Amino acid sequence: MLRGARNLARLVACARCLARHNALFPMELVPQLHPVLRIAERFVDRRAPGRPGERLARALQEMGPAFIKLGQSLATRADLLGETIARDLSLLQDRLPPFPAAEARATVERELEQPLEALFTSFEDRPVAAASIAQVHFATTTEGEQVAVKILRPGIEEAIGRDLDFFLWLAEWAERLHPPLRRYKPVEAVRLVARSTRREMDLRLEAAAAAEFAENNKDAVGFRVPRVDWRRTGRRVVTFERVEGLPADERERLLAAGLDPDAILERAAVVFFNQVFRDGFFHADMHPGNMLIDPKTGDIVALDFGIMGRLELADRRNLAEVLLGFLERDYARVADVFFRAGFLPPDQDRAAFTQACRALGEPILGLPLNEISFGRLLGQLLATAEEFEMETQPQLLLLQKTMVVAEGVGRALNPSVNIWTLARPLVEQWMRENLGPEAQLREAVAEGVSTLRRLPGALGRLERLLEAGPPRTAPAPGERARDRLAMLLALLLGLVLGLALG
């Protein structure tokens, strides 16, 4: 009862904030809330400026950190709120007023268990960035290194926890009051946001992600990742090499610095391809603020590794086949991928899903390539697949959001070029190497080698199991040896047949 009363009071406060920004329209999704909506509409400020999505973004920003994260997640759900609102939410700025420098200093000392003076010769009190979960201060280490120190907001864990519980309560009631909403899986979506947000609040995980990302890209030309200072990193504090640069989407400033935006765009296309297809580990929050351009070298420098995505090899192959299917207008192939991968239940209508894919692809594939957003196409495809009872695919949703942002940066650098124009040869080569007969043979051989390596252990376990049971008649030593040899030969024969058939 206490939880319900607390969250009901929070709901009233949120409704007032939405009314103040003339952004009550999300409540229209649940018909049972319409009586509440009619009451709240009396307090709407009709003078609030901007499009509906812009007004909703401002309201969410005012409501606090967890609501900002929720808005960023909703930016990938055009199926719920529509393309225009989703696009406006994708521009939601993760900025809040800074917390006092004294609290930042105290957090560093408490987390790293050392006086600030033992760690830094200077520590700037004014933060260079203040977001919903953490803020960043420039400092100089006792070794003379210029660094950026990211520090969690005081009490952020408790505040986020309360709001995440409120979201879960809302989602549970939405499913109860309006069963048609269940196909959008609001409870599952909230739990996904909760998991990713809680991971962001352990800055050691961000440091580990940055280190892995740097290792993956150590040979990349024109792209780098700031070093992690592990000595000055803990759960609530992470320290990176300090980097400065120009925002990637400000073409005029890049030109004024003597840099070539087209060359930067080519590098960005290669980096994006490598993250998604080569490594399967991608930066899922690479908006222009997290992608600086070194004014001296033109190198792309990535920042903020709190939200990262992973794609298994099978998912990367599926994605490549889907993209190729749309480019070649082979909609049956797109449908085959969704059924073969198990994204769609086998009892769904394959022909109807193929027709739905055609309805998505035909209106845009006749356009010039620079006008096509494959990120938005993927978003529409996932939304359509959910209508055919597809289970939510969290990593594909993250990727879809990342693709949209990458395409936006590409258009800012050169509006006449689509980033996929530059990445397509790399994608096609990767597909030849990973989807063709040679790739299938390599995979079969690798599986065979893996099976051979496991075979002795499996035989040993089987032998111990047989010896543990009381045999009706104890076999002679020679018979036992012959039995083991026969079993081994049978397993090897099965393996060889399996490799040949594969």
C-alpha cells in the first residue's frame, strides 16, 4: 500500500509537469486514464512552445535523471509515439545543473580512500560537463598528466531507484488497465532501461568498456579512445586522459580549422562498420557531444562509454542479410532471416510479414541514397515485427538508435552523402567472408575441432558414469577396453559424418 501511495503521488506530480509543458499526450495511450487526462487538461499551458516531442523532452528533462533516460529509450520506439516525436526525443539533452565542487572532492576522497592532494596537484572546481548521473572535472595528476575525472552525483542511486520503481509500477498498471498495450511489453522495456541505467552507475564498468573499446580499435587510423587511469578509478569515480576537440557535427568550425569533413566522414563510416560488424561491440551513445574531432590531426575521439552494445556473430549475420535483402528488394529473404533466427514464432504468417517488409522498403528504396535512413528503416522493421509477436531484441534496439545518430552526424558533415554509401563496400565484403560457402566450411571445421577437444573429457565422464553403476556381470578387462575403443570409433565416425554433411 505504501508503494502505491508513494507512486500515485509521483504520478500526480508528473501529470502537473506534463500539463505545464503541454505534453499530456502520452496519457492518451491508455484509455482508462482519459478521465484523469480531462482533469489534468484544465491546467495545460497552451503557450508552451515547440512541437509535441520537443515539449515532452523538456518535461522529461525537468522531471529528473531517470526520466531523461526513459525519454532516450522512447526515442527508439517510433511504433509507440510516432516518427516525429521519436526524432524529437532523440535530441533530448542529458544536462542538469552541477552539484557543488566540495561534494565532488569528498566523493573522490571517499571512493579512492586517499586525500585529493595525494592524487592530483590541481582539481578544477568548475565542472566542464554536468549530466543526469555524473559530472566531469578537469584535473592534473601528481605525475603531471592532464585528466578528466567523472564523478557520480550524490544520492543518485537512491533517486534513480525510486524513479525506476515508479516506472515499473506504471508499466504494470498500464498492462492491467489496457491489455492491448501488452504487445509493446512495457514491463520488459522498463526492466531493460533499469538494467542499463544501473550499469551506468558503476563507473568501473564504463572504464572496462573503454579499455575493451580501445583494444578493439588500437590499429584504427584516425580514431582513438582516451586512456583509463585505473589508479584513480572506482565505483563512483572514473578518470580518463583529458581530450579536447571540436564537435563532429559543426561542419563550418571544422572547415575553419582546416579540416576536411569528407575525410572525417569516411573515417566515421569505417569506425562504425568495425564496431558493429567486425567486433560486435559498439558505442551506443555516440551523439556529437561524445564524438570530438582533434583540431590538429582530424582524428575522431570517442567519449563516454556508459552505454555500450553487443551483437553476437549470428545477430551480425542476420543484420547483414536484412540490409542486403532490402537493398536488393528481396523481401522474402528478410522474412526468412526473422523466422530462421527465431525472432518470430513459427506459427506466424510468413507471407503477411513478407508483404509488410515490402510496404516498408518500396516507398524509400526509390529515393536517392543520401535521403534514406537505414536506422529508421530498422526501427520500422522492428516495430512491424513486434506486431507479429517478436520478442523484444534489446541490442537491436540499441543498434537502431546508434544507426540513427550516426546517420545524423554523417549528414551534418556532408548532407549529400549517406554514411552507408561509404560503409557498403565494407559490409558487402564482410558478408562474402561471413555468409558464403567458405565461411560455412570454416565454421563447420571450427565446431569439429571444438568437439574433438571436448571428446576426451566427455569419454572420461562417460566411463566414470558406467563404472559407477553396478553392472549385472562384470566384463573382462579386455572386453572393457574393446568397448571403449568401439565407443571412441563410433563417436569419431559420427563427428566425421557431421563435418561432411555440414
